[in-house]
Amino acid sequence: MRPDLVGVVTGAASGLGRATAELLLEHGARVAGWDVSGDGLEWLSDRGTTRAAVVDVTDPAQVAAAAEQVRGAWGRVDFLVNSAGVFVLGSLADVEVAEVRRLFDINVTGTTLVTQALLPDLVAARGAVVNLSSTVALKPSVSNAHYAASKAAVAQLTRCWALELAPHGVRVNAVAPGPTSTPLFAAAGMDLATTESFLAQRAATIPLGRTGEPTEVARWITRLIDDEWVTGHVLPVDGGTSIA
Ligand SMILES: NC(=O)c1ccc[n+]([C@@H]2O[C@H](COP(=O)([O-])OP(=O)(O)OC[C@H]3O[C@@H](n4cnc5c(N)ncnc54)[C@H](O)[C@@H]3O)[C@@H](O)[C@H]2O)c1
């Protein structure tokens, strides 16, 4: 990876955001980690190459203030990874409207707000955005339709922004992970037994026979930040789920 890149990872307190921030730091990048969970960000504080901020990505004032802090500290933003997100399990018959609104607010509006706030910096740096879509955005599945729809929205935002921002030299890509073992499902209120059975059921449908590890997704996110002639891709990282 090119040395000395500077950027922001949202959802850096946990799961794929944390694994990506760790890998970027190993590659010599400076990383500002944003998350609504302050406790989970402690691992990022007190290091010269890191900054941590408690930010709710749905709150424009918090996002603007955190963007200003990064500018003040490091003066530029080369990359943005939009990993903050939530999952909702529920059929059409049971899903609650408030949950649907919250899901779209975080997964779709949050991704938009953060990217918009950092856009002048990304344009100035001819930088890169990597969004988190999902394999369920590409292939229909039962019991998580609204989550899948929010991730399909992220996939299409990725393609549209890639076209819109290409004249400015800004690349926009997404990864579409398959089921990966992270606290995402616990955060959605699923207990350990339900999560394990959900992931086992999913694993049985994955051609490569297992769920993913956060580092396996993080590797492709860093690759998409670094590759300078790739834009508008929604890359499945899913053990073959999307082609089965
Ligand atoms: N784990 C999977 O199987 C999987 C598969 C496909 C896509 N994804 C996507 O990857 C992304 C990361 O998920 P994960 O698996 O690492 O889950 P995770 O729960 O481990 O991490 C998500 C992080 O986002 C943060 N977050 C939630 N709401 C926020 C808000 N309003 N503002 C700021 N931060 C907020 C959470 O506090 C958490 O730290 C999500 O967008 C998820 O939809 C995950």
C-alpha cells in the first residue's frame, strides 16, 4: 500500500471496521476511527497515528465536527471506509417501522452524511471511498429484506457516486461481504444460540463451506483504497455465496 495515507474508518469500534483500521495502521496509514460506541474506540486512542471520535453517523453536527478535527490534526483525507452499520432480522409480517427507519438512517443516510462531509477533502486528495454493502444486496434471502434493501441502496450509491466523482479523481467502491463472524448480530439483539444457528445455516449455503473472517474482508477494503484504476465496483467477498 502507498505509504503515509490518511483517512477515516467509521464503525471502527468493532468487527469489519476495526479489522480494517488495524490493517491500515499496519500498512503505515494514519487512521481516524469514528463510532457511536465510545468504549469500543479505546484501542485507537493515545497513538500518534490514530484519532478516535465518538460520532453518530446519522447526526450531521457530530459528523461535521469530527471531519473538522481530522482536517485540523492531519490536513488531508485520502480515504474513507463507511463501515458503521446495523443489521435487522425480521420478516415483512413482523418488522417494526421504527426499526426500518433506524436501519435506513444508519446504513444509507449515515453513509451519505459522512461521505458528503469529507467530500471536499477527498476531492482535494483525489482519494478513495469504500462502502460496506453485502452479499444479500446481490442475492435475495429470507428474513432480512429491509437490511438487504439498505445494502442494495449502498451498492447503487457506490456506482452512482463513482460516476459522479470520477471527473474529480475520487474512486468509490464497495465490498459485499458474505456472513462474517462479528458482533453485528449480537448488536441486532440476537442471542448467542440464535446467532450461531443463523451463521451455521448460512455457512451451509456457502460454496467454500464456511463463514468469513473480518481480516479477509479488511484485506479487500485496503486493496480497493490502494488500486488507482478501479472504481464503481461492488466486490463480493463471500466464499462464492453470490454465485451459488
Ligand atoms: N458481519 C457480516 O456478516 C457483514 C456482512 C455484510 C456486510 N456487513 C456490513 O459491514 C459493516 C460492519 O459490520 P460488522 O459486521 O463489523 O458489525 P459490528 O456490529 O461489529 O460493527 C458495526 C459498528 O458500527 C457502529 N455503529 C452502529 N451504528 C452507528 C452509528 N449510528 N454511528 C456510528 N457508528 C455506528 C457500531 O457501534 C459498531 O461498532 C456494516 O455496515 C454491516 O452491515 C457485515
